[in-house]
Amino acid sequence: MYKLLFYCIFVPLSLLPMKCLYIISNFLCFVLQNVAKYRQDVVLMNLSNSFPHKEKEEIETIAKKFYHHLSDLFLEAFKMLSLSRKGVMKRYYCKNPEIINECYERGKSVIFISGHYNNWEYMVLSLAMQFKHHGIGVGKPLSNKGFGKVLTFFRTRYGTEVIDADNVKEKFAAYETEKKLSVYMMLNDQSTGNPQKSYWMKFLNQESGIIFGPEYFAKKYNYPVFFYEVKKEKRGWYSFEIKKITDNPSQETDGFITQTSLKMLEKAIVEKPEYWLWSHKRWKHKRPQNMVLNPEIEN
């Protein structure tokens, strides 16, 4: 059923020129914001709590821009189904890949940390083409397994390997044993599954439970850690820049990697807030009383 949906509807839709897709996106934006009012309460609450000093009119303006961006993301995801290798690399390019390729020459796997900011799906699709390393995208499995299986096929057709977060320990161990140099893409801005196993810190003016996995694996294997910041050049065109967090995670203070990556993401969000995923229920968990709110670590 899902294959039929993809190949008979989604893939043909992706063959349309981007100009046509953005006309559809404009209509979708109107429907999401004004008709369906898709998670409007969540979006406005997240924005208001994250920017307590902004006026209501400014919050609403950001929300409006966010829905435009979200609609673009939906249509760009369709376009992803038929984009050629060349097309992907033109629309999503790295400004300084030499930083990561230098790690490859030194025989080091690396960890990328970022968030759901701008177009992260194009990063998954292009990861194995951007660098010399084997590309691995780590994420949560979709609740709909049939849809997830077909989506994974399209995400991985240019060499990126997608693995579930539940299986990441085995993958790290296996590739370390095999000496298979890899770049692990990990997003740590989503809501944590277990508040008791989270790293609690202030993020966007709110107490936030942060997934500690990226720092855990960085310290365990002493892989260099980088943040990648994505910028939207124009509709459908993105660039990203690699920024080093640490070359020796095992020597860093506990929490340094987690805090630094979130501060970098927060800076990008504050500059262009409409490009973050405000419709996600990021703060559905409150900090348990037995969990400490970690103080800010000086970089």
C-alpha cells in the first residue's frame, strides 16, 4: 500500500518543477495555518515561552513565517524522492568539508550534532556524498513501520545508512571494531523519551531535558565532535558550515559537549527563529524533582 502511495502519487509529484511545488506549498501553508490550524496552540506556546520579551504581534509574525517554512519542507521532502545526486549537492552544500575530510585522513570517525533546523532531511540524503566517511543518520523509528520502511529506502539511496536510536550502541561497536570510518549525524533537540535519563539545562529560556547520547558516544570512543549550522539561502537552497566542538571529548567536562551544541543551535534559532520545528512538543516533560538543573559551563 505504501509503495503504491509513494510510486503512484509522491514520486510523480516530486517530478514537478520547484516553482509548481512552491505554488502548492503556498496553498498548503494557508490550509495548515488558517483552516486546519495545525498545532497552532503548540507553536504559539513554544514561541511565547522561548521569547518571553517579544510582543504578541512579533510572536504571531514568526509563527506565520514558520508555517511557510514548514510547508516548504513538506514539498521539498517530495522533491527529495526524485532529485539526482547532482541536484541534491547543488541544493544542499557544505562550505568547509575539508575539516571533516582531514579527520578521515587521520583515521578518525566523527560525530555531528545539530537539531531540527532548516532542512535536516536533505542532510540525511546527502551525508554519504558530502564527505569521505561512511554516512550514518541516527533517529527514532516511525510509529508506522510500513511508511518508515519505504521512506528509509529513499533516504538511503545515495549511500547514507539510517539506523534506529535503539540499535546505535551495536552499530558504534561494530564499526569501531571494523575500523569503518563513519560520520554519525545525531539530532539532540527533540523531546527526551525518559526525563530521568536526560541532561537538564536551560534551552530557549526553558528547563529542557536533553538527549545525552551524542556526548556519551563521543566520550566512549573519543570521536571528534562537530556542530553543523544550516542556512537557508533561498527557497529550496541550503548551505551548511561545520563548527568544531572538541577534538578530544574524553578530556572535556561532563556536559560540555551537550551544552555547547545546544548553545550553538540556540544562537541560530534566535537569529532566524522561523526555521526551527516549533510544532514539535519539545517541552512536554517537566524536570523531575530529583534531577539537577545543570549550571552553565564556561566554554
